[in-house]
Amino acid sequence: MRVLGSVLVMVCIVLTGCGDSSAVGESENVAMDGQTSQNIFRKDSVVIGEGQSLGIDGRIVSYDLIRNDKGAFDRYAIESNRSLMGLEGEVYVSLVRLGYSRRVRQESAVRYVVNYLKKGAPALVADYRAEEGMVGLQRLILTIKIDG
């Protein structure tokens, strides 16, 4: 199943690179003060750093660009039917393959907060939450530092 997911992510990346990206309609560059963010919004994955893709078994339901005194951040809200720890395990395996390490910040039955770190790469904060009132639905809030 994971092999099929990996193949689908690779096919999406290859197809996105073909032709005009505005015709595909799956990716947009986020512009910040004349500087283009390296992160690209897609329906089924988040591109971090230098075009490295993080496939997510779920659906991106919202995106926010956050600017504050600590810098600029891309924040994605992703909903998935996977278990809380199943979702975290999938993201962790993908990031380990890209050279990231994991630092757990908070752990409970309904919330799991993790920092993913890699020298020379953007810091990622993942906040996994069990959605109240929605049986079987988990939410991942993924925050990626893009500037500052």
C-alpha cells in the first residue's frame, strides 16, 4: 500500500513538472514581499525545502501564511481517517528518509506534538489531534518555517 502511495506521489511530481503549472491547477507558488516561497501547495502532498515532497494520507483542508516576530510560516491543516499514531508514523517515516530527526514536545491520548529537525532545512512542527465529535477522523496541523 505504501509502495502504491509512493508511486502515486512520484507520478504527481512528474506530471506537475510537465507543461504549464497553471493549466494543471494543482500547484501555486506563494509570493512573499517579492520573494517566492519554496513550499508548494498540492492537494495530496506538501513540498518542503528544495522540492522534497511529503506525501500525506489525507486531505489538505486549509492553508495559512503566518507572519510574526519569529518569521514567516506555512501552516497546513490536514484531515485523515488514519489513527493518530498511524498518521504520525507515516509522516515520520517519510521525513526520516529525507534526513529529519524527531523531537517529541507533547504526548497524550488525543494530542501529539512533534518537532522534525534537519540541519540546513526548514523546521517542521506537527500537531496531531483527534477530532472531537468526529469518530475516526484525525487532524494534522503542519507548520513549516519558511523565512526568518
